[in-house]
Amino acid sequence: MKTALMKFFSGRVQKKTPVTRYQPLKEQLEQARNEWLSAQNYYDNVSDADLVDYAAYHIQAAEKKYTYLLKRARHEGLHSSPFE
């Protein structure tokens, strides 16, 4: 009885593939690199002393995010160069 029910429902139940909510890792890496370069550019062009501190922290945060994603990419076997 159980196998008959399983056969009956196996054709009717659709298997759902998991939906990823995040960008692919390669896109995240590219975005993080651009954020880091943007933060460096902002630091180079800021003149107010308070904003210099903010810009320095922003560079550090962007760099940490980028290095984290690089480590994750290496761990997952993704080989890419920003110069491609």
C-alpha cells in the first residue's frame, strides 16, 4: 500500500530546486573590489578631518570584505583574475 501511494505521488510532486538569494560569488567579488577601489578614491579626495577618519574606516571595511570573499572563492575552487 505504501509503495503504491509513493508511486502515485512521486509523479505528482514536483521537486523544488533551492532558490539562491545572493549574487554568484564571482559577482560579489567584483562588487567588493569596486567598493574597495571606490573607498580608496574617496579617501584620496576628501578634505574634512572628520571625513578622513570615516574614509579610512570605510577602506578597512571594504578591504576586509574583499579578502573574505577571496578566501571563500579560493576555498570553493573559483579561479578568477580582476584583470580578465
